[in-house]
Amino acid sequence: MKTRKQIYGDKNLVGKNIELLRKERGIKQKDFIAQIQLFGCDMNPTSYSKLEGQIRSATDKEIYVISKILGVKMEELFEEK
């Protein structure tokens, strides 16, 4: 598993957990973004990287879609790990 090159920001609470859960499931970032787009969220690689890096806010729709893709309850994305 690759390590993060930059430190996390403070714009959202879920990005770090999303990154962890995605990597635990062995999903590449580009494949994950494609799944998000299939659910109707307009997401590009830069925007997604910023979400994971916690340097941009996450919308309620994004959190909902990401929780569905990862197969977790939305609340789990907010839990301290």
C-alpha cells in the first residue's frame, strides 16, 4: 500500500477514512472515481484527491454515494480510526 505524500487538511472529517477503506478493499483511485461517476456524482481525479486529502469539503451526496460503494454506513466514514 502506498503511503500518503502530503499531510491531511482540515476541510472534512471523512477523507482519511475514505482513503483507508478504499485501499483496504484494493480499489484503485481511478476505478473508485469511475464508480462515483456511475452513481451520478460529477467527480474528477483532482477533486477526489482533495476530498481524500481533506483539503476540500465533501457534499452530502458524495458521502452517501461513497458509503454505498464501500458498503458501509455513512456514520462509519466519520469514526476515528
